[in-house]
Amino acid sequence: MNTALYFNELIPYDNKPQPVYKKGENWYLRFREDKASSIVMRFAEEEYSFYKNENGEWELKLPFDTAINYVQIIIDGVEVLMSLLPVTYGYSRACNYVELPTDGDYFSLRNVPHGRVSREYFYSSITNEWESCIVYTPYGYDEDPDRIYPVLYLQHGHGENETSWTYSGKVNLIMDNLISEKKAEPFVIVMNNGMVQKKIVDEKGNERHIVDHLLLEPMLIKDVIPFIETRYRAGRSKEKRGMAGLSMGSIQTCMTVCDHMDMFSEAGIFSGFLRDWISSGELDMSGHEESSNVHLKVMDDADKFNSSFSTFFRAIGDKDPFMEQFIGDNMICEEKGISCVSKVYKGTHDWNVWRECFKDFAQMIFKRR
């Protein structure tokens, strides 16, 4: 493959150019691929064909104007990973996305003090495997060795992994910008792979790994929290510990904080669900029975539940295909007398909404602690 592009008029992303430019009111994706006979972009399950312009470049008017947009580029019928576009992890594999400038891009790389993003490895007693997590520590963490920071355990959605909140969500940059403007309290963020895999052996003795979304909760409680809160000056009490997640991660969050109300004081449910609809569904790779949602029994005592959380935040995009489930969860909260902050953003089930969710949630939690 001999892919090239012209760098005039290109839009920078994290200080690197990407082959995107604006003409009039429209955004275009443009590059050279002299040996290709056809190029297609797949976005939101629809395919859009590139055309060759007068300069021999492949060009496409983009069907979106939002900040982050997952795309697949298909050259002569073969899906490729383009080095010219940002790369993240989604759909259970590495994938490209297009990032467009937007008004008030609170997730951009700015001239402010920056925290640190690190990868940690720990041995899990639940999977009997080495696992990894991503840890964000805010600027100033190393300067005050006596300070114990709050910690947020932050989860991604189905088909993603522990890198998604930094690669796609830009959560570290959002935090840097919020802290620099004194809009959020500094806190540590721990991001785990919620697609926890367990090893199984079939009747022929063959080993394979399958994903079990229900394993995150015991792994977090038994392995991750003890590891992190011994290694880092973070958490160590209910008042300084929170959890949040998006989509599948919201289910994992709700189940964990409800089952362990003595451990968490902040909860964020993004594009989110109180009920576990994954078990026994098409995304369930482990063959669980339909969930009885026993974790929601704690909501029967509304006074205890409401006093247990400083923040119980629920949000979704106005065009999210799961809006019906969100409305159903609203009814549960109303019937049981559960207090929560509920927000509806403009957008669908994607990172444009989840970045907004985190930005607002981060400004609410761990106040005056």
C-alpha cells in the first residue's frame, strides 16, 4: 500500500495532522492511494464511497460533524487500519476514528499542567491470570506525599478495553483541563478491562477463553482495589471512593456499588442501565441465566440508599437506541424514591455523549473531602 496525503489545510489532532479538512460548511476526508480501484468508509453500519478529485486524491464528504467518530476504511474490499487516522480500541479490535474540532473542546490538549497516565499489572485471584489497568494521577500527585487522593474506578463499554477512556474518551485531558480551571477536585482514575476473560476446558480437554461481564465485580473488590490502594495514595475509605461506567460498564458499576454500598460514595451511570440485560442476551458469551437483578433490592430502602451516595448520576443521549431502557430505569427510581441526577445530552450511544457525561460527573464528585 502506498498511501500519502497533502498536508495543506489539514486539521491537527493532539498536535498531529490528520487528513481532514473543511470546505464551506462540510468536512472532508482526503488522501492518496494510487493503486486502489475503490475506497469505502463504513460509519454507523452505513457505507460511503470515496471519489477521485481533479488532483488524483481520494476524497469523501463526511456524513458527520461531531467530535469523535469511529470509522472503518475499506480499500478494494479489504478493511485496513489507517496510520493516517487516530487509532483506538473498539468493536473488540483496533479501529480508526475521525476527530473533528468542536466548540468548547474541553477534551483538547491545552497548555495546562498535565497528570500522568500509567499502565499497571496485577495478578488476579479471579481469573488466575495477569491483568492490567490504566491509572491516571493528577498533576501534583508526586509533590505531596502525605495527601490521600480520592479514586474513581471508571469502566468502558462492550467491545472496548482499559485503554478506551484515554484513547477515545480523552479522560486524562478532560481532568487536566477541569483541574486547571478549578472546576473539579483532583482525583485518581483507575480503568480496568471490563471484558474479563475466564479460561474454560471443553470435553476434549481443549482450553479457550471467553468473556464474562460478571467477573469484573469480584475482580475489582478482591484484586484491583487492594492492589491500587496499597500502591497509590488513593481511596482507602468509602468517602474517597467512587465508580462509574458507560453502557456495559454502567451495568457493572450499578451492580458493584449496590452490592457494596459500604465501599462507594459516588456512582456514575453513563448511557446507562440499572438492570443487567446482558445476562442471557446476545452479548452474553458465558451463557448466564436471565438476571433477577437482585442487586436492586437495596433500593427498597430509599432512605438508606440515598444517604449512602453523595452523587448518583445517570445520563444518556437523546438519540440513544437504549432510551426505552433508560426511561424504564427512571420509573424504577421514581417508584422507589431514589434520588439521582438525571441528564439527557444531545447525541447517541457514543463517545461524544460519554465525554460530556464524564465532564459533568467529574465536577460533582469528591467535593470538600
